[in-house]
Amino acid sequence: MARGGGPIMHDTTQRPGWLQRAGLGTPATRAWATYDWANSAYVTIVVTAVFPIFFQRVAAEGLAPASATWRYGAATTLALALVAVAAPFLGALADVRPWKKRLLGAFMGLGVLATAGLATIGTGDWHVALALFVLGNVGAYGSFVFYDSLLPHVARSAGVGVDRVSTAGYALGYLGGGLLLAVVLAAVSKPEWFGLADAGVAVRVGFLATAVWWGVFTVPLLLRVPEPAAGNATGPRRGALRQLGATVRELIGYRDAALFLAAFLIYNDGIVTIIRMATVYGAELGLGSGAMMGAILMVQFLGIPFAFLFGFLGDRIGTKRALLIALAVYGGIAVTGYLMRTATHFFVLAALVATVQGGAQALSRSLFASMIPAARSAEFFAFFAIAEKAASILGPLTFTAAVLLTGSSRVAVLWLGAFFAVGALLLSRVDVARGRAHAQGAAP
């Protein structure tokens, strides 16, 4: 394998059997997918499960609950907005220079340091906690731009379909995030088992463990994944700003990739809202935190086989058809959420989410990767990141507006079905074969 910007050669060290079938048959594909294992610990523990509760109960002590929630939401929005603004410029830079891994490592380092810093937060330190939370989110979601942009290069060098490599990454992410979350929750529940003084110490040690986990498991990618050559290394290099303007124009020219991006923006609003609002909705219905944490853990582990399943399904019936199936299930999830009354219903809802969440997101990533020129992957995936971040802001905002208009969270959950219906309609109009042919014809 070539390194440091040289030409990518086919990795012939493939392993037969289930690893190859799962998209993990070469050292490069395994190293690439390991970054999902690495960063999912941050997403699961800091973004989803542990830090939000820690912030409310410890860092924001002394603030009114509504004030703490507002500040937390504003910090989340700020972090996502910063990534959305910076991503196109950094993506353009990463394609005119062989810096994808370098930039990924820089953002990862920022996120690791910020996560470790959370261990120092004391009672009432909400301002420091939110500053570190913003930096951690910028580090994580900024690194995803360059991680995703490596996908078409890694899959091509291994001779494996992007669907299988992408879904394998999500499956490893579920496993890694779930394992560390289970250990941290056990330490918080029974700190004496781990020789810790109390639950507060356990949470802080959990933040340190997350930082170490993220940093250590990034090493395989940095060592084993070749750095793709700069996309226009043989010609004159334009400035990042000029390159960005050219990319916007070119993305519009890739009709099917652009149409898919519009579909993704819409249906991902629904997916992100379900992820971010599920525990809030469950708490509103009076469900215990233990039940909701148990459901989150169930999603992590049940999602593993279904992520692999959607990789195989994408190969068998086509990525677009498999993705449409996932969106149909999400429509059923919206109806289930509307009918939910008990903790049992919440577990049913979580199980349904587990069947499609990883598959829908992984296939979205791989479908977009297959319809863009590989040599411009960082630039194009910067706009994919913008669509993701816009969904993270617009989805919950729409949900909140629906609650205010109808006075019912149940109706707001049901309205999420419209995101999946409209997104599926746009997706059905994407000509995948034409989009892939266009992208391959544009490759240097």
C-alpha cells in the first residue's frame, strides 16, 4: 500500500471468510472502520447518555432547569454551526493537498483534549463545561468530514463495495460505543466495584476513559490507511476559497448526487430528531431513567447485526431499495411513537430504531460516496456534513415548533413521518446508475 499521498494500490492481503464478506477483509478497511469504534464512545457517552445528565445535575447546579436546558441547546447549535461553516473550506483544502488524515488527526486531538477536560468540571462550572462540550463536538464532527471522505478510497483499494465497508464501520461503532457505555454505567451504578469513591468520580473517570479510548483506537487508521493523492496534484492548485466555489457549481452539475443530498437532508431530519428527542419524550411520558438507559444499550448491541444486514441487503437488492426499506420502517417508528404509553412500548420503539438506524446512516454515506468523484471526496463530503448538521438543528427545531402549535408531543412525533415520506419520494427519483457513471467518468 502506498502512504503519504502516493498512488493507492489494491490491497491484496484480503482475508477469506466472514471478514471479507462483511467488508473488513483488508488491513486498510479494518483500520478505517476502527475509527467508528473509536469515536462512537464519544458520541454515546458525551453527546447521548452521560454528559447531558451530568451537565443538568452537576455543572449547571444553581441554574434554573429551563435556563440550563437553553444553554445546553445553544452550545449544541453553536458547535454544529461551526463545523458546518468550516467544513467546506477544510474539505477543499484537503483535496488540493494530501491532508485528509492530517486534518482528521487534528480534529480528533482537539476532541480528545476537550473530553479529558470534562473530568475537571466541578459543581456549578457550567460555562467551562459548555466550552469543552463545544470544542469536543467540533473535534468529533469535524473529523467525520475527513473520515467519511476516505471511504471511497479505502473501498476502491480493497476492491470491496462501499456499502459493506460503510455498514461495517457503523456496526463496529455500535459495539465500541455500547461496550464502553456499559462499563461507565456500571461504574456509576456501583462505583465501589471499581474502587471509586462515588458516582461523581465514576462519571469523571468515564470522561477520561472516553478520551483515551478515542485517541488510542484512532491509531490504526493513522498508520494503516493510505493517504489519497491530492485530487488535482498534476495541475495548478487553486486556493481553498476558489475551490469551494467550484465545488458548489460542480455539485449542482452532479444531478443525482445533488438530488440525493436534498433527500438526505429531509429524511435525516426525522432520523436525527428521533435520536435526540427519544429520551426527552420518554421522560415526558414518565418513563424511568433506568429503562431509558437500558433501551439505549439495547440499541447499541441490537444495531450491530442489522448494520451488517443492511450492507448485505444493499449488495443484493441495491443501495437505494435498501434505503427505501429503512425509511418505510422509520415511518412505522413515527406511528409507534405516537401510540407509545408504557416502558414496554419504549423498548419496542428502541428495537425498531436499532433495526434501521445504523443501516440508514451507513447506506446514506456509501450511496453518496458512490456518486461523487473520489478525487474530490473531502470537498463533496463537506456538503454531506452540512446536510447532517442542518438536520441536527432543523429536525429538533421542527419538533419543538410542532409541540408549540399542537400542544402535544405525540402529534409532533407523528409528524416526523412526513420527513420520511418526502425524503423517500425524492430518493425514489435518484438515478443511482446514472449518478455513479457520472462520478466514474469524472475521475482523473
